[in-house]
Amino acid sequence: MITLEHIYWLTGLMMAGVALVNLRDPTNPRRFHNTVFWGIYAITFLVGSRLPDVVNGFLVIGMVLVASIRGLGQGKEEGSSKQAREASATHWGNKLFIPALAIPVVTVLGTVLFKKITLHGAPLVDIKQVTVISLAIATVIALSIGMAMLRPPLFAPINEARRLLDAVGWAAVLPQMLAALGALFAVAGVGTVVSGLAQQWIPLDNPSVVVLTYTIGMAIFTMIMGNAFAAFPVMTAGIGLPLIVQRFGGDPTIMAAIGMLSGFCGTLMTPMAANFNIVPTALLELPDENAVIKVQIPTALILLGANILLMNFLVFRH
Amino acid sequence: MVIGFVLRVNPLLVVTVAGLATGIASGLGPLAVVAAFGKAFITSRYVAIIWLVLPVIGLLEHAGLKERARAVVAGLSGATTSRILLAYFAIRQITAALGLTSLGGHPQMVRPLIAPMAEGAAENRYGELPPKVRNLIRAHAAGVDNIALFFGEDIFIAIGSILLIKGFLDQNGVHVEPSQLAIWAIPTAICAFVIHCTRLLFLERKLRRSVSVAEDET
């Protein structure tokens, strides 16, 4: 059976490759920093599951120190001039889209089909992780199609991965780091403290004020945690269930659905949701790391207002 | 933590210090905090699987994928930046509502395809783009992917957030149907579509104006 662990090995191998390409590239002024950073990251993928927690903790701290002290660098872009790429684009035409579109298509097919395929009675892949595993398999298939079609040098994919990953830099690890932070917040019980404060300071004897507190609280708390999933249990246990549902007789389904979506409005406005808001600025080579947040804020605020109105109208009438 | 972001210290360092401080504040010893952080980091590795798309995307970019995406748009006479982003918004939101959340994404769709197409359409109309305008278009391409995903996926009953809501409410003795949760996500989804698509229509006007302003300045 293919499990998440196998996918981690694959990711670890790619990270190790990125570290090695950096090590052999004298055009990168910080090549040893990059090598150590991606090298340690590779270790956490390859053997992280078998290392003691405390060793993993120190490995992560090591990565963070390497990235923050003098930072990471980038090699000089090799080869491909704009003319060469345009000539190649004309030569290959729309065939270039085949491997690119194979990624989403195979991922979606995988999530549907892998649930049905069994080998000697056991499922072929770990069903609980079917989406992530399908995505990984899709990238392997897409790469195989690309290699067969374009016939580049054998090490071209890893060189290209290095170029893109170093363009994103440490931001590539930030989403994972924030996910880890969210887990720590949950363990430490940060949520109970916050909802206690809200109950103490806000006059919660009017249903509209309660709805306002719950929805805006979801958005703000999501902005702090970077994730609506972390905010939802806190706000719902603290304000939603005791006040909206129990005291004012609101409908829990409508409250929960619109409450979660109010949290998503917060996700659009926070750098803490790094994989949605910060990583794309690196991927798209934008000089302002808040550029994506800035274009999202107007929609997020108007939509939060719409959610407040919707919940006010819908939650108490049934 | 907010202070750290304001001071522009490396966010990785800020998050690490915030995590370690939270652990110590909750009464764990130093080694136990490091271990808790290490464990949380290792169990969150699935977040990074997306980077496996980089080798093939890089390879295709080297072979001219972005240039081809622009050329395709150049062949469509009615293509504008707004219309391309609107079409992607609709496709992304509808497919997400059907549970196909992996059809989009920044590394695999926005960078290689959607952003170059949106830029290409603007280049066709207005000629060479000033860097500010180009960056604005790219930021919007990324924003469309996020907004359409967030307010589409909750209409699908087996998505993470719906399951989380159900699990949490069950623990608290309140029983709800996932299908009902999904239905009540629809009003917000419609609002999101109307609001953001209106903004995208205004974007085209803004692009036209800012390109002509840039030309006047030069």
C-alpha cells in the first residue's frame, strides 16, 4: 500500500537534490546556507518519522537559524533566454499544456479511482490521505510525460525545481511552520483565554450584537491563527453555542456554516495564512509580499458584511 | 508575534519564537517545548507535498509554457484580463463546489497558466505593461484562486471544514447534517461571486486608466 510516508520520501529526495544542486553552484553567494537549509528539510522528510520528537525540534530550530542569520541566496539564472523559450513555445504549441493539465486531471481521477482499486484485498493507497497521495502521483506522471516529450538532460527537472524553490525561498516552509504553531496553540489552550475576554468585555444581551461578535470574532481570530479551522472551535464553544443557539434559539447549522465562512474572510486578510497569501507573492515574483492580501481585502470586508447580514436574517427564523 | 511581523524579522523566526514562548507559557519544560514543536512540524509535513509539482512546472516553463499561454490568449480577440479572471473564478468555484479542489492552486495553475494569460490579454490591449500594472494583475490572479476556492469548497459535503464543523458540534451534543451545512454555504458563495466579479469588471477599467497614466508620465 502506498502511504503518506512514501510520498514524504519522494519529497525528501527532491529537497536533497535541491540541496546538492545548490552545493555545486558557485554563482549562489549563499550556497552553503541553502544547502544546509534544504538538506535539513530533506532529513525531516526522509527519516523524520523515526527520529525522536526532540531531535526533530532541534532540526527545525537549526533550519530557522540558517534562514534568519544572513539568509538564503539564489543562483544566477542559467540558460533559457526569452527568445529560446518563445521559439520552443512555437515549436511545441499546445502540446505544452498536456503535462501541466495532467496534474489536476490525474489528481482528481486518483481521488475517485484509488478508493476502488485494491491489491490482494488491501487498498492500493492509504484512503485517508487519498488526495495528497493522488497529487504526488500526478506530479510523477506529469513529469514522466514531460520528460518523454521534451527529452531534456536527465538532471533538468531537479535543476528547475531548485530554481523555483530558491525563488520562493524560506517562505516555502512557512505554511508548514504555521500549521505546527496552530497545533501548539491548541495544546496550550490559547482559545479559552480569548473567548473568556470577549464574554467579559462585550455586552452580549442583544442577538444582533452576539451575531456581530461571533462573525467578526471568527474573522479576527482566523487572522491571528492563520486558519479558520483553529478559530472555529474556540469561537463556537465560547460564543456561538452558549449565546446564539442556547440563549437566543438560533439554528446551529446556519450559524456554523456562515460562521466558518466568516472565518474564511479573515483568511483572505492575514499573512499568517502563508500558503494562500504569502507563497503566491514569491511564486509570482511580486516585490510586495502583501500584494495578494491587498487585492483581497475589499472583497473580504464586503463579504464579511454580507455574512453578518445573512446570519442576522437567517439564523433566528425557522 | 504581531510585533515581530511589524519589525520585519524573518517570519520563520517569529513563528518559531511564538511557538516556543506559547509552550513555555503553558508550563512545559524547555526540552518538552522543543519536542512538542518538532512533533507538530513533523505531523504537518503534508502541507509541503505541493512542492512536488516544481520539477515538471519548471521543465515546462523552460520549454516556453508561459509564452504559449500568452500566445493562446493573443489568438482570442475577445479576451480581456477581466474576462479571463472571471472565467477562472467561475470554473474554480464550481469545481471546488463539486469537491474538485485540487483542480487549481498557485504553483500548478496560477503561475504557469492563469497569470500569464491575464497578463497576455492586457498586453494585447494596452501594449507593454508598466511593472506596477503587471504586478497588480498577478496579485489578482492569485486572489481569484483563493476566493473562488474558499467560497466554493464549503458547498461540497465531504470537505475538511464541513467535517470539522460536524465533528465539533457532535462533541458538544448538537447534531447537524453535512448536507444542510453545505446548503447554508450557498448564500455566501453567491455573494462572494457577485462581489468579486463586480470588482474584476472594475479592474479592467482601472488597468486601462493606469496604463494611459503611465504613458503620459513617460
